[in-house]
Amino acid sequence: MRVKSEEKRQEILDIAKRSFTQQGFEQTSMSYIAKELGGSKATLYNYFSSKEEIFSAVMESSATEQIANAFLSLDHHDDLMAALPEFGFNFLQSVLKPDIMAIYRMAMNEAERSSVGRHFYENGPKKGWLHLSGYLQHQMEKGHLRTADPWLAAMQLKGLLSAEFFEPYALRAIDIPDDNQIKLAVERAIGAFMALYKL
């Protein structure tokens, strides 16, 4: 029974994600999701209490999981100059994916009206940046980076990695960059970061 429940929950999330991405948050209703599911709104309410809760679950099951893998890649390297470029590349590749960017745009838009944006940040990006902050603190303690506020260092690295592509792509001013463009942008960002923090 539990397996069927998990399958149904995932089916709801898949339908909701497609609808949110194609129609936007406001245009997607519980009735529409139920119709696409082939069931009733009562079925949805067995799994989720509101559209906002479905949206939060969609964000966590797609954006959070994909981006989390970039941060977890830090755990595989104690070598700073191997870890940071790999992390940077994985991070940018994740956040620049069209489906992830669509969810980010909706979270930003919905943040004006509900707690969805805050919930997304607390359960997604913030956890990742805390993970990076911990990694940088470890590198500072080992003497590989100058001692500083590790959270501030993580935010500065975030800014450097995001500088070239994130905003223009989010605003549809540029096409999605290819892997080589991302690689070069990461190299520039890590170079600037190391100029700030390398002993």
C-alpha cells in the first residue's frame, strides 16, 4: 500500500511540475491537477493540504535534489583546487537548467504573496550554502585559505559563480550557455575567489 501511495504522490508532483512550468503558479489550480491526474480534488487533499504545499514539494523534489548534488560533490575532494572547479561547474549546470530556472522564477514571483519563497530558500539554497560554508571553514582551519567569515566567503563565491550568466539567463536575455562557456566562467570565478582568499 505504501508503494502505491508513493507512486501516486510522485504522479501528482510530475503533473503539478509540468503544469506550473507551462502555465505558471497562479494559472494552475487544484481542480486542473486533479483533472490531469484522473481523480478528484479529494485525492489531492489526501496527499497535500494546498496548492502551495504541492508547489513546495515540487521545488524540493526537483530543484533541491539536483542542486544538492553539486554541493555534495565537495565531500569527495579535500584538494581545494580540485573541489571548487567541480563544484562550480556542477552548480552552474544545475541552476541554469530550464526546468530549475522556471521553478526559481515562480518561487521569486510567489514570494510576494506567500511563504513559498522563504520555504524554498530555507529548505534548498540555504542548506547548500551552509554546506559550502562548512567546507570553506574546514579549508581555512587547515591553512589552505586565509581565515575569514566562512558564510561571507561562501556568499562571495556564489556571487562570482553567478555573475556572468545567472541574471541574464533568468531574465531571458541570453540563451543557455554551453558546457565550455560554463567551464570558462567557473575558472574565472574560482580565480577571482582565490585571489581574495588564498594565503
